[in-house]
Amino acid sequence: MAESRRGADTRSQAGISGSAAIPNQPRAPGAPPEIRDGNSRDRGRNRALLLALLVLGLGCLGCGGLVATAVKTQAEMRAELELLRSNSSGSWAQAWQELQQTRSEVQRQQMELRSITELLCRTIEDSRKCPPGWEFFGSSCFFFSRSSRSWEGAGSACAAFGSHLAVLSTEGEQVFLMSKIQGNNSYWLGVTDEQHEGKWAWVTGETPNFGFWDVWEEDPDKEHKDCGAMKPNGRWINERCSKLNHWICEKSWDC
């Protein structure tokens, strides 16, 4: 019996060893699964690559079209701008030339009008250049009062006629006024040093460029005498502004 068990064990082991040594049976005809899976993956990659290339190509075509359109549009805009600029410069040049011609014509007409005015002014007699009661000399009309007022009152009377107290600018006016003075009266002039003692100024703001002051007459009260007047002999004197004197008004004559 022992031998029969050993023989059975030996056959069992031989059977196990024999079955383990049997090689794998060949698979069904066709490509192995690993090769088929690799081919499927390659075909998927190729399709994806072709699709990407197709999309990229379409994108390049679209970009090229946009660039071409932009270049064309820019060229058209530049051409229109140049046309507008040339038209504008031409219009401005023409307008400027017309303006210069108009100015020249206006200046010419002004000169002609001035010449005609001067001619008419020369034909007007001196007696008709000033209002009644006024005397004409140089380019001004003068009025010699027959009553007396203070310096300020005399100035107000002149202002009522649209004039001011006489302002002398030439020696010829000095001689003319002196020849018109009547009697032994002094006449107020438009000169004062009320603002700054000793600094005489005309009522028009100018500083006298000459004077006929009676410098030989000593006057201890001169600091209180701030208004100028003309004596019958033509000399200028300073008087108290409140003193009553005749006066001389002056206003420019405009033809």
C-alpha cells in the first residue's frame, strides 16, 4: 500500500509538472490587441493634428484678410485726409488773399475820406468853427468869461460847455490869450499845485513844458495859493483857489 500511495503521489506531481510545462495555446488569427490599440491611438493623434492644422490655417487666412482690409482702409483714409488738407489749404489761401484785398480797399477809401474832410475843413471860416461867443485859435476854441467865480466854480462852468479851463501848450496860445484879455481882470487857467506843493500840473494831467510865472513878485502866502491865473500883462500868478476871477475855457475843435 505504501508503494501504491507513493506511485499515486508521483503521478500527481508528474501531472502538476506536466500541466505547468504545457505552453500557452496560440491566439486566434489576426493582429495582437497591443498592436491594434497602438494603431488606434496613432490614428486619433493624426486626426487631432490635422484638425489643429486646419484650424490654424483658417485662422491665418482670417488674420491675413483682416490685415489686408486694415491696410486698405488706412490707405483710403490717408488719401481722403490729403485731399481734405489740400482743399482746406486752398480755401484758406483764397480767403486770406480776399481779406488782404479788402483791407487794402478799406485803407484806400479811408485815405480818400480823410483828404476830402481836410479839404472841407480848410474851406470853413474860422468864425464858423466854434460856437457863438467862442474864439478859434490853432485847433481849439476858447471862451473868455465876463463874470467871476472861484477856480473850482470856473472849472464847473467850463465842464457845462463840454470843455475845461485853458491848457497852454504853445507860446502862440499864450500870446493869443493875452491879446483877448479885457480890462484889468485876471483869468483862471487850468493849472494847479494842489496835489503837490510847487509841482504844477494842468487839469488834463500833463506837466507844463513852459511857463510865464511872475517870479519877481514876492509872496509870503504862496503856500496857500494853489491855483494859477493869468494877469492882464500875461504873467502867470498863483492865487487862493477861493478867490473870484474871470476864467478861460478851452475845447478841441474837431472838423
